[in-house]
Amino acid sequence: MKELTDDEKYNAIVNRNKKYDGVFWFCAKASECYCMPSCKARTPMRQNIRYFDTQVEAQAAGYRPCKRCRPDKFISNPDKKWY
């Protein structure tokens, strides 16, 4: 899989694209939680977003799972092709 640019990641968040769930996680720098790209919460300002490749990285940075999109309940499908 090719590395996503910040533009591609931000567009996935703005469009709440489920195709990117499990590919990366994000959080607003001021928030205490991390989310999946399809989260229905208000979209943070671009300059306030931090991206993570794994949930473990987000948790190690001090963020908890979002109570709205529940990334901690996400089950990856290993047969799914990520774009």
C-alpha cells in the first residue's frame, strides 16, 4: 500500500470515508481522544490534526478512543484491499 499524504488523509476525514477506517487514525491536538476517518464528530481544523498509523501510537501519545466512533471496537478485515 502506498503512503497516504496529509491531503489524502484530511480529505478522507472531511468526507467521513469508511474506506480508510483501519488505515490511519487521527485526533485534534486539543482533544483527549483519537478517531477513525469516518467519525461523525465535528471535523477539526486541519492545522490541529495529528495522524497515527496505529491505535497503539495514539494511545501512547496520551489519547483515548473516541466514544462516538469507537475505534477500540474496530475489527480489521485482513482480506480487504486498502487504497
